[in-house]
Amino acid sequence: MEDLKQVIKDSFYTTVGATAKLVEYVADNIDEYREKGKEIAEKGKDFNQELRHKAEDFRDELRSSKKDVKSMLEDMSDEEKEELKEALLNDGKKEKK
């Protein structure tokens, strides 16, 4: 029973000692961690801004492509539109007549 008490005490003291050592280490290096955190936050802002611009550019490209397709359809003859319709319905495969 004495051995069990000693094991529990040793475990407790080890945990307290390790926690104290960790707190000491963090306290000594807190400024470094703060600066690293700021640096990462700034990089995140820059990345987010870049991603936002790319998304806006992509959206504009899609809108432009949609307009191109619309104008192309407006310029097509009825026969060409019918051929396109058939191709779309047949997964792009031409039907043999």
C-alpha cells in the first residue's frame, strides 16, 4: 500500500513539475509566439484577398462565356440550332441518316 501511495505522489509531482516547466518555457517565448501568430494572420489575410480576387475573376469569366454562348445562339440559323439540339440530346453523338 505504501508503494501505491509513493507512485501516486511521484506521478502528481511529475505532472506538476512538467506543467511548471511548460509554463516557464511558454512565458520565456511568449513574444516569439505572438509575432509568429501575427505573421500567420497577415499571410492568411493576403491569401484570403488573393482568393477573393481569383473567385471574382472566375465569376466574370463565366458571365462573359455565358454571354458569348447566348450571342452565338442568336446568330445560328434554325437548322444549326436543331442540329445542336439533337447533338445535346444524343450526348454529342451524331445520328446517321
